Amino acid sequence: IGRYLEQEYPAYFLAPPSFPAAIKLGTQSDMIFRGASNPLGLVFNNVDEFYQIAQTGQLYDTNSLPDCLYGEELGFVREMSNNTFRYSQALKDAYDASSTDVTYPDNSLADQLLIVSRLIKGRLGAKVYMVEIGGFDTHSGQPNSLPVLLDRFSTSVKAFYDDLGTEFENDVVTMNFTEFHRRVDENGSEGTDHGEAGPIMLFGPGLGSNGFIGQAPDLNSTEDGGDVRNGAYLEHHTDFRSIYATLLQDWLCIDPVIVDSVLMDSFSRIDGMVDACSP
């Protein structure tokens, strides 16, 4: 997306919009919001602290940089600093313009979603928010840890949509994703090791349907022809890039040609996953 914007809309970077395109809640940046040469998102975990820090900042020159790796990294840091300074007031205004009457669970995921809800209800305008929950790398003790994690996940998402209420809930789709999934067989330590195929869950009243899309896992069909009880990887049915392509095109309303360019190939769209955008 960043590469397309830089080529087709250079004015975007000469006169940036009044709100950030994307926001990540947390303590460190993520490459998912990095354009070809410009960061397109913000990272913070406390709106008030973020605002206070930003007020001591300034805009930095991003043109006169050394033509080397050091220059690229320096440019990235300076752009992140510029975005922090540039958008701090918009963030604070949106956050202060909203409130919550919902009691969220006491965990870090819920804390992040509460901030996202307030920014959405404060009409910030950002299109993508990213939050994090850890603990799912369950190589051991999975029967004890997994129910706690799933309860934390589900109750936090429930509170988030209760907080959005009828005015905003239809405009927000939530998707979980992970770097890797898990195998089916137990590894001998009451856990499961890294796998390849796995589920992606979507939440929100704006979805085009409810239930299961794709095919249920076939324990007799594995990627390498082995036995899942001996560590073989389950064979996936739907390419995760088809899910990304569908959401980019049918939810964020991005032109199909641009979607294919961003994903560097054309992946099939999934009918009925969300109600497609109007032209």
C-alpha cells in the first residue's frame, strides 16, 4: 500500500492527512505498517503519555539523508518521530471526545481494545488498528494455559463490541492472525509445537455471514503425506492471502488492481465473508 501511495499520490506525503492511516497499540513498531520508504502508522500504549511526549518533539528533515542503510534507518526513525508530533493532537481530541460505560476485563488485551474503541467513537478516522495478545506459544502445559487465554480473548472482544454499541459496531470487523499455527499431535509435554495450517477468526455484525467458511480439517490429509499423530502438518484449505485480499477489496473498498499489486499476485476472493463494497 505504501509503495502504491508513493508512486501515485506523492502529495500524500507532502501534505499528510489529518489523522494516521493505522495505529498499533504496544511498545514497539511493526513492519506491517511500513511503506516502501515511509511509515504509515503510529505506535503507543497510553494516549495521554503519547500526547505529552509528542509536545516536546519537532518535525525532522527526511530529505537530506545519507544514501546508505544508515540513512534508510535514520529516515525511518525521523518519519516515526514526525508522525508522533503530527498526529498527537488528533489522537488526544478523539480520545477525549469519547467515553466508555462498559466494564472491560482486567487484562492487557482489553486495555488495548478500550483505547481503540474510544478512538473509533471519537471519530479519529484511522482505518486499521492492531492490538496484541501473547501466551499462545504453548509447547507445554497447554491444557492449563489455553482455556485461560481463550477466555481472556473472547471476553475482551465481547466487551469491545458492547462498548462500540449500535452506532459503530457495524463499521468494525475484527480479525485475529498469528505468525504461525500449531500441530495437532501432543508433543509429550502436554503441548503442541509449531504448525502451518490453522484457523482465522472474524468478529463483528458487519460480516456477511456467520459460521464456518472453507473446509473442516481432514486429519487424513497432510501437507507431506505423513500422520498428524506423528507430527505431520495439516494441509491448509484456504490461502490466508485470499482472506487479506477479500478484506482489502470488500471491506476497505480498495481497487482490486491495487489489492493484487499489494499482495504481489492475484488471490481468489471469498464470497460471503463480508458484504462487498458498493462501487
